[in-house]
Amino acid sequence: TQLLEQSPQFLSIQEGENLTVYCNSSSVFSSLQWYRQEPGEGPVLLVTVVTGGEVKKLKRLTFQFGDARKDSSLHITAAQPGDTGLYLCAGKGYNFNKFYFGSGTKLNVKP
Amino acid sequence: DVKVTQSSRYLVKRTGEKVFLECVQDMDHENMFWYRQDPGLGLRLIYFSYDVKMKEKGDIPEGYSVSREKKERFSLILESASTNQTSMYLCASSFLNDGVEAFFGQGTRLTVV
């Protein structure tokens, strides 16, 4: 079982639509990261959220960390084909320097 | 920019071979990690290290070992490769105390035939 559950697993939408990806856990994290991964490449860091309730914006991407630091969401406004990829959330535990990863959301934005 | 470099992008090895995957980072990070990524299973931690010559087992260490002789280099060793070790292998690094992010290499796609 995954410590972090991501939903949905797959998402196929038209260019211009909005979408939200969720990352949920029963555990509390000291920080949470979102990554995007292209096929055949390593994950690339998009953002880190540290404070409960924190909201960060990166152009058309909005990231939120839950108040209880157990969950996060990624919202994309007016999706573009360049947003296509695998989106991964990762939480950093308090007790050790390990990162726990969700299984990912595979996004396909059709032109 | 942080750079994590994995020695090979693609490898094809035979069953029973000893396989070395190398990873180098240039940011003076204390932590280094090896993950494998398989469809539907996400990233699973194999081993990590928080200092030279220190190593800790992750969630799936069986069939693997690691070596950290220098701070910047972390090697993953498959003692006797098997077909179920065919996977994408990802190396990552981070700071020890202030390390809120992990930075990844480009990945090594290993096929064991």
C-alpha cells in the first residue's frame, strides 16, 4: 500500500480545460513536493509546500498544502499540451530523511 | 543548478550478471537515494545513504546492495541480475537537515534478458 494516494491515476482532457489532482495520506508530513516527469526522464521538481494551508502559484499551476499537512492538491488552469506528463507528489517525513512518493497521475492534454 | 548525473541512460544485461549503476551529484548533498519505478507501483525506495560509508535499507532492498565511498557518488549494485529487476532506476539527492526537496537524475532504463 502507498503512503500517499494520488487521484485520479489517469486524466485525458482537451486543451483549455481545468483539472485538479489530489494527493492524500493519513500521515503528517514536514513538507510536500510536486514533480513532473516526462517519459524516459527523471522527475523534475515543480514546487515544495511547507506550511499547513500554504498556497503556491506557478503560472497556471496552483498548489495547496492541507491545513493538517496530510494532503495536497495541484490545480491546472487552461491546460496545454505541454502540461502532458506524469505528476508525482512526495512527502518528507519528520523522523527521517526519506521521501514517500505517490503512484502518480498521468495527464494527457489533447490539442 | 543542482546536477545529479547517472552514468547510463540505457543498459541491457544478461541474467546472472553483476550490474553497477553509478550516480554523481555536485551539490554537496549528504543524502542520496536509489529508487526503482515500475508502472502502477510508483517510485519505491531501494536504499539510501545519509553519509559516506553509511547506508540504510529502503522498502525493497532484496537483490541489491549499495556503496558510498565518496560524498558525491552513490552506486547501486545488482549482485546477480534477474529479469524481475528490469525497471527504470532513479537516483536522487538532498541536503540532510534542510533538505525539503529531492533532486533526481535522468534515470537508467535497465533491461535484464
